[in-house]
Amino acid sequence: MGEFLIYYRSKLVGGIYDDRLLVKPVNSAISYLAKVEYSTPYKGAKEMLVVDNVDDKVYLTGLFAAMYEDLPMPKK
């Protein structure tokens, strides 16, 4: 599991793993990112997208908002 999991409007978008922001590889995130790079958060995990522009709040808010519709609802 990651050091921190990140939720946007109650949906899991990704996490911080080894000082890297990784998000789920949904189509909207792939389209939003300028550079598409995959990485695994830990051994045996599925690949996720690496987000490089972590200091830009507007960029991150836009990314998470774009991803929202593609993400599954939380399990009850």
C-alpha cells in the first residue's frame, strides 16, 4: 500500500508512493497528461500513471476533475 492514498470527491484517484504521485490509468488521465509514463507503486501492483507536475494546484485539480467520471464509485 502507498504512503498516502489520494481521494477526489470520495473516489480514489491514486497515491503517493516513494515520493512519486501515481494516478489510476483511466482514459481521461491519459488524455490529460502531457507525458504518459507508467510505473508500478510496489512489487506486484498494477501499473499507474506518473504525474510530474505536482506543484501546480490548478493542473492537479484539473486532472482529478477530468478523471472523476472514469473512476468507479467507492465500494460500500
